Amino acid sequence: MGGGAAAPIPWPELPGVAHETIHAGGIDVHLASAGPADGAPVLLLHGFPELWFSWRHQLAALGAAGYRVLAPDLRGVGGTAAPQNVDTYDLLHLTRDAIGVLDALHLEQAVIVGHDWGAPPAWWAAAIHPKRVHAVAGLSVPFLPRAPAPPISLMREQLGEDFYFVHFQEPGVAEAMLMRDVRRTFTTTKQWSRSWGEQVGDDPPRPPFLTEDELAVFVDAYTRTGFTGGLNWYRNLDRNQAVMAEWDGVHVTVPALFVQGSRDPARKFLPASGMQGLVDDLRTEIIDGAGHWVQQERPREVNDILLAFLKDVGW
């Protein structure tokens, strides 16, 4: 059913941004929105550890351009419900949640944009439900083929026990590590590995793309809710390999955009080349000098790229 109740969070007031709770994918979902109610809908799916607030610059720019911009907190995060069953955080559930937002708002179609962990459900919504997705954009994380084997064992073998995808698998351990100093979790430029968690006296500076007040939104929200919901996405990587078998080899046939920063460390293990032969109508934009949190780091360029893409696909 609906799952665990989300902690009430006092969100910052942003001009033109409204908040509501809708029922989508079988759970209560916190949704931020901007732009005219009759505008062409654009659904924005955030990553980890992020929130709807990660899209604040896009909510403003796309809303001002006349789009109905929808930015939910994903399953288990922020103001959205956090079911206790870990199996309900697999990629199929996340994809159903995205389509569920459209269903709840009685929308026939949308353009879906996903960043980081929001990218896989965006890509798969387009692949599985092409009639519901007019076009799709992935930021930082490409559409990748289904793994040939359960991926955690492959990562453990190739990248080691300290690689954060592997380290996140044991319930409770990563939560304690990330909660020990929530501000440090958000300001670090290092991987959230076991060895990172064992360091003491580390006080990294605030990222230049966040003001103190903006950083506080993330720190306060995750201090309230903890990190378990987002960590459960990682804990379903092996399960995803099984539940997505039905669509093995499926293509993304709708118009597609991939945006990545040239300095994004994810390029090392999530290469854009993996999309070759799987995305039929692809545009790629590399933002020189940008890192992983691209829509927050370089909002003007990302907004211009998204608006040009939306116009190009007739949306």
C-alpha cells in the first residue's frame, strides 16, 4: 500500500513554485510544480542524494517559458512516502512512479528529464511506455543495456569492496556513515566509500554552486528523513537485472537527449558509449568543465539546452 509516512518538511518558498501531495505508483508523492496548468508537461526526476529542490533553476526557467514543470521527490526521499520493503525500490517501481505522476494528473504525455538516479527511470519510462513519453533527456547517467549478470558482484570484482555502490549494500552501515555529518556528506567531492566514512577531521568547503541557504535545504531534509530511501535504490541493482529481463534489448525510440559534464567522474564507469545501438534518435551535449551535479552547477547552459531540445521535438 502507501508505505511509510514521510516526515513533514518546511520547504523554502520559491516564486511561482507550488507544492502538493498526489497518489502515484501506490504511494503518496510530494510534488513541486511551476508554470501554467495548461502548459506542455515536463517531468523532472532528481538523483541521490537530492530532492525536487535540485531542479529549482529548471522549475523557474521552464515554467517561465510556458511549460508545466513537475518535480516530485522520488520514492523514499524528501516529502514522498518511504515504504519499508526494500524490494519496492527497484527500477520497475521507480519507472511506474514516473508514469504514475502522469496518471495522477490525468496527463496523456510528458517529456521526462532525469538526472543521476532519476535518469534510469526516465530512460526506461521512454523505452517501455513510448506512447506516454514524447521525448526523454538523461543528465549525467546514460541509458545503459541490462547487465549480463547481477552487477554488484561484477562491481565488487572490478572496482573493489570500497566502491560506494558495493559499500551501500549492507543495510544500516551506509546510513550511519552518511548521517554522522550530513553537511559533510553534501559538501564532499570524494566518493562515499568505507574509507571516506572512516576519515575524521574532514571539513570540505561548501560547493560553489550552492548558497548557504540552498545547502541547508538538503542538509535539513536528509537530517529529518535519513538516507535509507535513496540507498535502497542502490540495494536493488541486482534485483533490477532480474525484473527488467522482460525488456532486455529494448530501444529508446522517442527523441532523446544526453547531457554530461566533461569533468563528471561517472564517465569512468557509466560511459555514454554504452547507448550505442540502443537509443535511436539521440542528441548529446557535453558541458565543458562541469561536474556531476550539472543542472545545479551550470543551470543557464542546461536550461538553454533543454529549452532548445523541447523546441526541436515540437513540445
